[in-house]
Amino acid sequence: MSVNPMGYSSSIETEQAPQYQWEDNPCPVCESRECIRLGDRGGQAHKHRKGVRCTIVQCRVCSHLYPHPMPMTDDPNALYHDVDEYFVNHDPQTKIEKARILLQELERYCNGRGRMLDIGSGRGELLYAASFLGWDPYGVEASAEFTEFAKATYGVQVTQGTLARANYPDATFDLVTLGAVLEHLYDPKGMLRQIHRILKPDGVVWIDVPNEASLYNTIGNLYFALQGKDWVSQLSPTFAPYHVQGFTRRSLLQLLTQTGFSALTLKLYTGRTLLSRKTAKEHFEYWAASLVNQLARWTRTGPYMEVVARAMHAGT
Ligand SMILES: [Zn+2]
């Protein structure tokens, strides 16, 4: 069991669970150390005691949310070892169809279908959709299991490892997609700088991340407070620290500007309610979450955020 400097203990006891070092980190977006504590998340601060207890703070300067101290591990891939478990709520056919629609939208910003890279390509559905639409698709995936699955199932081209290890030349791609990745990374700024380098001039990046300033989070935190709990709903899921970056619209746009991108569109949206409904209390929570989702649609404060941004170069 790992114990952090604040005395919290990890609830992960599985064989592959990594050990964490707890780092006194500044804001990963603007590097300010001015932050406010929002509450705890994970471990003893989770209804099923899942994951690792972290204190979540918000940057006073750029509004970004992050665990402080940050749970660091030398082997983040150990968190994502089981394809079926990690993607338990993901249906492949639905993902392929969504990817097809997304890529057809992105064509408008890319002047057609060129060479594209999907970072964190997972099981490979987006690459598969891209290949039959006529793109020249490449994938990078940290997990060896996901990489093998994508190659064997869809016959797509995936490099296993990090983007740095793939070592693409400058100005290689017309489009880079980064869906549900940035919130998992210790260094999101470094990732966007690498993407800027490998994009062609005027190339486009598409990013999808949770919106941590959503109505769902506001009401979830209020619900915890009414129960007398010092917990927050941000940076979920809580089993292991999967999400270590909590973007708001403002912090995401600031990160893009700092790394040489100009945002073309930013959309907040709402997904399905995935809570279980076994007990009466869970039924109530499901109903409440569905209601909040509907309100979020009306007020455009959805829990997810996607942005399309163009790489700006000197003279553009
Ligand atoms: Zn900040």
C-alpha cells in the first residue's frame, strides 16, 4: 500500500497497481502556485472506496483543476492493462459510427482527407473509420494490449509507446486527434508542443476532454456538501487517478494559446448517464443525474468539451 505525505492511503491492492510518488506541483497549465482546495476525491473519499484519495485544487489564475500533490507513477500503463475492463461501457460499432461522423466534420477544417494521427488510439475504431473514408491514418497507443487488439481486429497501423518514441518528422500530419487523452497526462503542455511540431503549417488538432466546470459537477459537489462530505465530483472516474488534469473552457483555451494554437470551435456537450440502478438510492441518483444532464443541455454547461484548433506558425 502506498501512502502519500498527507496520510492518505491507496485503495488499490491489485497486482498491477503502481506505486505513487506525491509531487508538490504547480498548475500544469499556467505554472502558478496560487490555488484553492476544492475537496477530496477517490479512496476514502469515494462511495465505493475506489482509487487513490487525492486532494483536488483549482488554479486561481487560469481556473485549471488538478490533484495537489500529484500522484506520480513511473509506469502509468499499468493502470490500463485490461482492454475489456477499461472499455466496459464502449460499444465498438457505436464508436466507429461516431468516428466517421467526426472525421467528416473535421474534413472541413483540413481541406480534405490527408495524413492523420490518432494519439491514444485505444482499440483502433477511429483509425478504422479513417481508413475506409480515405484518410492515411496512423495511431500511437501507450498500451501494448490495446495496440495488439487494434492491429489484429482492424488491421490498422499503430505504434506502441509514446508520441516522443514514435519520433515523427516535423510537419508530417494534416490532422491530429486526441480524444479522452489530455486529461490523463502529467504534461499536457509538452504533448501539445509535440503535436504542433508534427502538424503541417495550418494543420488541425481535435481535442476531447471532460469539462470540469459543468453543471453536473456543481450539483454533484452540492450533493456531497449536503451529506456533510468534503468530497468533490471533479476528475472522475476515481478508480486509480486516471484523470490528473481538469480542464475548464478557460484553462483549455489558455493551454492552446500557450502552445501555438488558435481555437476554431469549442463545443460543450452532454453524454449518457452511466450510473448503475440496483438500489433505490442508485435509482434516485440516476434520475437526478439524468435531470442534471438535461438541464446542462439547455444551459450549455455539459460535462464534455471538444475543441478544434489550428497550428499557428510564424507568418500565419
Ligand atoms: Zn493555472
